[in-house]
Amino acid sequence: MADYADIKSRKVVRFLRWLVENKGVEVTSGGRHNYKVTCIRNGKSFPIPSSHKIINRFVVKAFVDWLVENEICTKEEFDGHI
């Protein structure tokens, strides 16, 4: 099982742009300093802190698990784009 490290927020923003263009997600402003990533198929969403310069590794791991659980992308695709 791969452990994830802290990631700079600009890398995550680039990855979110790729998801919007190529996969079935929608990214909106989800409140105070958050992005809200919503799966188009089932309507489930995941908040990502956007005001932080570095996103915590636990948030990254939970986001990857959410992506795989909702069949948006695989861990390998995430690792390849980050």
C-alpha cells in the first residue's frame, strides 16, 4: 500500500483540471476556502482545502480512496498525474 506525502496545492489544482476535462467530475467552490469535487454519476462530493499551500498527506490519502471508491480514476492514474 502506497503512503502519500504532503502535496503542494498547485499540483492538486492541476490534477483537478485534468479530472474535469477527462473524467466525470465537477469542481466548484465549496464554501470557505474549499474546492468541492463532485462525482457526476452518483452526486457524492469531497472537499479539498484550497487556501493551504500544502495539502496534508491524510487528506491526499482520503481523496485517493474517494476517487477509487467512486470509480473516477485509479491510484496509478493519480500517481502519474501528481
